[in-house]
Amino acid sequence: MADVIKKATRDGYGEGLIELGKKYKDMIVMDADLAGATRTGKFKSAYPEQFIDCGIAEGNMMSIAAGIASTGRLVFASSFAMFAAGRAFEQVRNSIGYPHLPVKIGATHAGISVGEDGATHQCNEDIALMRTIPGMTIINPADAVEAKAAVIAAAEIDGPVYMRFGRFAVPVFNDESTYKFELGKAVKLNDGDDVTIVATGLMVNEAVKAAEILKQEGINADVLNIHTIKPLDEEAVIASAQKTGKVVTVEEHSVIGGLGSAVCDCLAEKCPVKVKKIGMNDEYGMSGSAAELLEHYGFSADNIIKTVKEIIK
Amino acid sequence: MDNSTKKELEIFATKVRMGVIEGTYCAKAGHPGGSLSIADVLAYLYNGEMNIDPKNPDCADRDRFVLSKGHAAPALYAALALKGYFSTDELKTLRHKGALLQGHPDMKHIPGVDMSTGSLGQGISAACGMAISGKMAGKDYRVYTILGDGEIQEGQVWEAAMFAGFKKLDNLVAFVDFNNLQIDGRMTDVMSDLPIDEKFKAFNWNVININGNDLEEIENAYKMARECKGKPTCIIGKTVKGKGVSFMEDVCSWHGVAPNEEQYNDAMKELKATLESLEG
């Protein structure tokens, strides 16, 4: 593991936009005074004429993006998850979602790993909010390679897309030269019959680590990377749940309304099995380094291992 | 404006008002007051000012119209029907289950509707998006939006005003329907947003105050907007809510209530008389 490269998924967002700029000559990238942090700044430097800074007015940005999309242009609107999904929820719902306009929302700094900024900026609710919007595609990539590929794929989706990225540098485990992003398809990262671990975002790498350690102890886990939370790859989730009969969901998001809830919604109706959810419990975060907070709130391979052992008892 | 044009527009506006009464009566719901107050400006926009083709509603180079005060949909629908975007029969099923005409404008399904609106404050932002997209593409289409004077209490309106002024969107014209009534009472009693003109001026807009029910003043204002370069234009139209139906005029309770059968008959009788006198 010595030569593992670490990179934040927001960097994949920035790189994906640059790549798209080469192909879509009239695309527009919008931001709300966070271009450096969201990594849209690179696009701004490369294509200054196609970059719009809306200032600190996220609701306005979302409705403007809707107007731009209505004229047939590819448009990305960027901010922190807290403001893109939280503050601007109703603009996303009514200006973008209801008319099903193909605005691509790039939401960075999602989850507890925002770190030192503390609870006001740690958005653990965005997946829950976005899932309720009919026709919204939700993508939560696991590493920077997957993030970049997802951004490029999002350009072709005929409808609104919410893309969730992190601030914190995490291991890059996908190989950019071979990785193919398939929208709505779970990625099987480990095969096992004893338990299913369904993970998303930066928890995917922790899930793989957990599966490796569990294997040494004779516990074989199926590991699914759910980069597309909506539409959920129900087929893959059900197939694995049928095989193992026990499911652990893992996400850097509230246990209310996120991946865990989406998996439970699916399994409760179509394949009822025992499920345990790992996520942010019903509470706010606090300031601290990303690593400290991830450990504190149980976003770790260790906690996955512990939870797996509880469920297979 | 010559007399025959003026008469044509007055006839169109009267027919829009009849459509508003028809639609809200059939729906047993809707917002007649604020729909009647904008019939004149819609008559002007849809008969000469805007470059549109009802046979080709999605033409990329068309002018755009965004009804930011989306609850005045009955007036917009009546104007669109009169222009031939869809049959006037549709007005009779306004707000009915399964019908074309939704309670608020729905761009996905209704021909001629350029943006889905209804949640106040969002339409003007969408109009800004259309305007800046046109400018960036070097297109010369123009974008028109109508706001309510209650609507501009929404903070998003001022975010959009700041954006349009700073970005010098001179292809954007906003009309504020200043009738001084909102659901809870007089705007100046509920939460005054006066002075409206100074606020838009402060955001670098070209501001024109007019009588918003006077077609000649409306025409002059939109002509001045075309002449103005480097700034978006805000036309503040002093209007009478419920205009054209005497018992609805300047009465707050007609904001969101449909006429009953007797009121419908009285309103239609008055509007028909207006129409007959215009058509001579």
C-alpha cells in the first residue's frame, strides 16, 4: 500500500470538466464563489468565457442554470453539498427537477470528512434530499478516477444529475486507463457468500479493506460499490442479498434517507433480509480533522468488520 | 401606437380577461385578480413585441417569456390559446385532473411555456439564465419576464437583479405588476417593498415607471428597453388588480378565489360589453 496515490473526488470533478470542455464547445460551468474549493477553477482558467460565477447566491445559481439548460446548453452548477442540495433544494426541485432540465449539479465537500469547518458545512443529508426528487440521477463516486469518469458520463444523461464529491484526499484504487463508468451499475469488488457489504463514496475503499481482513478470518464478503445511488442497481443488490442473506450498508451520510435507506426500501419489498446501516447517526458533526472525524463516527474498516461480525452472529 | 393597433390589442386583452374568467370559473380555483392585471402587458408582448411563432414554439432563436408570477397562469394560457399554441377549449379544463393546463405553468407539456414557474422568485433567475446563454452564443433573442409586486419580497429576486445588472443583460426585460395587493392584504401593509424603482436602479437596471394597464405607455416602455444598452430594463407597471371586471378591481380577496356562477355571468357580461364596444 506504500505507493497508493491519494486524491479527493472533487479533483476528479475538476478534471472531468476540463475533459468535457474539449468536446462541448458551448458548455457552461457555474459556481457560487467557491471555484478554488470545488475545483471548477481549473475550468475557469482553461475556458474563462464559459465560466459564470454567480457570487454567493446558490438558489439563484440553480434557477439560472435551469434557464441556461432550457436553451440547449450543457451546464454544470457547483457549490458545497450543504448549499447545492440544502439551501437550494427548492430551486433544484422546482426549477430543475420538475421540468426535468439536464442541469448537472457538482456538489463538493459532502459528508463529515469536510473536517475542521464543522457541523454547518458537513452535509450528511444531501443524498436523502436529492433522492426525493423525481427523475434525479444521483452519483457518489468512490475515488477520483471514478469521479472524473462519472462527470464525463453525466454530460450525456438526459435529465438532472446530482454528483457528490468529497474534500478529503482518499486512495485512488481504480485504474484510469481501464476504468469504465457504467451509470446505474453496481461494481462488484469482492466475491463472498457470508455477507454483503454495500458501500458508496469514500467508504468503498474501507469496505474493500474490511473484506480483505474478514477473509483472513474466514468470513467472505460480497462487496458492492454503488456509485449510482439513484437509479439504484436493484438487481445487483437483490442478487447479492439472496446469496448472503445479510447486508451491511456503508456511507458517509446520515443513516436516514441515504444509500442504506435506498437499499432497505428495495430489500424490504423484494428480498427481506437482515440489514445493518453504517452512516452518520441522527446527530450533527463537529470540528476536527477529517481522519479524526471519520474514525470518531465509525467510518472505518474496523467498524465495518465489527458490524459484519454482529450481523453474521 | 395607431388607433387600429391599439384597438386590436385592447380586444386581445379583453379576450385574455374572458379566458381568465372562463378558466378560473371552470377550475373553481385559480388566481383571477393578478391574471386580470397583466392582460394588457401580455396583449402587447404577444402581438408584436416578441419574436415568436406559435407553429414552432421551440425555435432556438425565439424570444423567451417567463411568467415569474406563475400563479397568473390563466392569463398566460388565454394569451397562448388566442395565439394558437393550443385550443381555447383547453381553458375550460384548467387545473382539471389529467388536463393539459396545470395550475402553474409547466414547460414540459404546455406549448409556448418557456419555463415552469409558480414558486415565486425563481422565474426571473431562469430568465437571467436564458438571457446570458443567448448573449454568450451571440444570439439576439430577447427574454421577457413578469413579476408580482408581492413576489419581489422573495430574496432570490434581488439575487437575480444583482446578477442581471452586473452581467449587463440588456436583452432582459422584467415587468413588475405593481397592483399593491397580495394574499394577506395591501403589499404596503403586509411587507412593503417600496421603493421598487430605486432598488432596481441600485442594481444597475434601467427603470421605467408606467401605468401598466395603458397600452401606449406599455409600448413606449418596451421600445425604450430596446434602446437601452448595457443594462437590463425593469418596467414597473402600476396596475389595478382585477382590472376589467369592476367588482374584482382592487379587491384583495380576488387574489386566489374563483368566481361562482353568478359572478361568472356578471364578469362575462361586463367583458362582453367591453368587447362589443371595442369591436363596434
